[in-house]
Amino acid sequence: MIREIAHVGLTVTDLDRSVAFYRDVLGLEYLGEMTMEGPATDALFQRKNARARVAYLNGSKEIIAPPVELIMFTEHVVEKTEMDLFRTSISELCFAVEDIDRLYEHLQSHGVECLSEPQFFDLTPFGFGKSKAIYFKDPDGIILEAVQDVEE
């Protein structure tokens, strides 16, 4: 039935600001933008006169994960709620990185809110190896994660 994840969609309040963050701060490749509107869009989003600007970004041409889809509704106000890891939802979008300490310094230099410094986890007793991870927020407060496999 399901063969792969096609993309991960995030609703944002300012598409241009979000594209700049994911492209310029996180280094994702901007793939393009489209506008969705009309009867099929209304039916899909269950909203009359739905109109959305939608942009796609990806880590690279070789990335093994689906693209990030940023959606900004232009004809309806989007309710902005405080993101919380302890609330039922998708808790975070996680990126694998090569050097988490360098990423953390990069995020700090761009004023990105990080929930902590990189933290070390030894999950070898559970069969998952060792890693370092951080949570941080995008311009809309959406929680993102970065994880690095480590050998310690």
C-alpha cells in the first residue's frame, strides 16, 4: 500500500521568511514554489476558497529523505500555537548532520532558538548506537531536531 514518504509538510505564516531560514540557515536546496487553488484544493484542505503558496526544499540531490514542503495559506488566517514536545502532534522534523557542534554554533550565530546545547546519548543497550542531538525552532516556532551518530 504505502511505498515511501513523499514529503513532510509544515504550515508556516511567512513563506519567504521560512524559505530563507531553511535555505540560508539550514542549507537546504530550494526546489521551487507553486500556488494551489481551485475546487480540488478546497476539497483537499476542507476550506472554501483555499489558496496556498507551497515551496519545496531538499538537503541535496542525493538526500535519502523526503523534501520539506512549506505551506502558507494566503486567504485564511493560520492559528499559531505554541509548539510543545509533550503535546500530541508530529513532535519534530529531524535532520542527520555530520558535525552537530558546528551546526549548534552556526544556529547560535544566526539567533536561532535552541532548546539546549548538543546532548550525548548512549543507546547501545537498546541497539541504536551513540549519538548527539539538539532541538531548535524555526521562525514559526516549529520544533526541529539535528542528530549526529558518534563513536565515543
